[in-house]
Amino acid sequence: MTTSTAPAEPTTRVGIVARGGRQRLSFGAVLRDSQVMAVRQLRKTLRRPVYIVFAFIQPVIFVLLFRYIFGGAIDTGGVSYVNFLLPGIIVQTAVFGALITGIGLTEDLAAGVVDRLRSLPMSRAAVLFGRTAADLVMNVLTLVVMVAVGLAVGFRPSEPAWQLLMAFLLVLAFSYVFSWISAWVGLSVRNPETAQSAGFIWVFPLTFASSAFVPPDTMPSAVRAFAELNPMTLAVDAVRGLTIGSPSPTTPALQTLAWLAGLLLIFVPLAVRAFRRA
């Protein structure tokens, strides 16, 4: 006589939900995995002090270059050039800091780190969420340095403290969204050198064909039309309004948030899909 036994139920660890024979991580498990990956990346960055120093030096050079060399030749109307310049430099620094995300991911791919992470029972998306969160923390430190340098060279914000905080948060949101764009670019090209070159190709037109360094009114009509629709211009105008009171920050801030929401909805799925295929 034979005995039949019921098939064993699939075992699941805490935070994993079994659906249709497949195991899916719960939101809490993805969040914990993302936190682990963010801490890993921050520890890796802090163990490279030379990298941190050079990450801070580049934006400081931009401030000194435009403040003391180009500033005297640029007419910004009734606003002093240093007050006009610093919001643009701050947003530019946030975008440049976002490029590190794509370059770092390609370095992990080349070193085989991503393959090792894929062998673990963790969310693949957590690698990207953790990386972008860690780079966001580094951008916070960079922006603090930029504000300190700006104050040292004559930047004088005139608006209330809560508006300065809103400007800071808007810049960080801008950098976070652009980290996802950088992640998608890096995972698409899969090579650190190519990722660096590709990053500057799409970032430079956004930063320089904007209101970051000069008023768009001084540009040729075609370039001015692009600059006025450029999310970089909207973000810079919003930060200017929130820090020095001109222009009015409400409209550019809302337009910036709309841009960021749209870009996030597009590039988060694209980056996750590129990571799965890489």
C-alpha cells in the first residue's frame, strides 16, 4: 500500500510573499534591502577621502570662476551677479552630483559586484534605490559646502528661513530625479568611461542653455525658446525666487515639480528594467 503526501508548502522568509508559485518581496523587505545598500554605498564613499575632496573642489572652482572672472562681463539688471549666480551654481552642482550614480553603477557592473548581489535573496530594485539614496546624502553635504562658499564670496539670501529650506529641498528633489536618469544612462552603456562621456553630453546643454549663468533674454531666439522650457531654468528660477525674492517662485516651482514627477515616472521603470537586463 502506498501513501500519498501533500506537496510541501513553499517556505518563505519574513518579508517575502508567495504569489502564484513566485516569491515577491514585500514593501518592507524592499525598504530594508534599500537601506542596506545605501549604507554600503555610503561606507564605500567615506573610505575614499580623495574622491570626496575632489567632489567638493569642482563646484567651488565654478563659483570662483564665474564670480571673479566672468561675472564682471554679465549684466543681470538690478540683481548683483553673485546673488544671480549662486542659485544656478547650486542647481548645477546637484545635477553634476547626480552623474555619479550612473558612473558608480557601471563600475559595480564591471567589477562583478552586481552579479554577486543578484545571487542574494534581495530585491534587485533595492540596489538602485539604495544607490540613489546614498548619492542624495552626498548631495546634501555638497550643497552645504556650496552654500558656505557662496556666503563667503558675497551671496546674501534675503528671504525667510522657511523659503530657504524649501529651496534646499527642491534642489535635492531635482538631484534625486536626475540620479535616476543617470542610472538609466549608465546601465544602458554599461561602461564607466562611456557613462561619464554620455552623462556630460546630456547635462551640459541643460546647464548652459538655461538661466543658471546668464539671463535667457540675452540668448538667440531659438536657444532662448529651449532655455525657457528647460527644467533646469525652471528649477533655477524657483530657487532664485525662494532665496533672493526675484522672480516670483510659485510658478517655476510648480512647473519644476511637474517636470520631476514626469521624469521620475519615466526613468525609474527604465532604470530598473535596464538593471535587470545588464
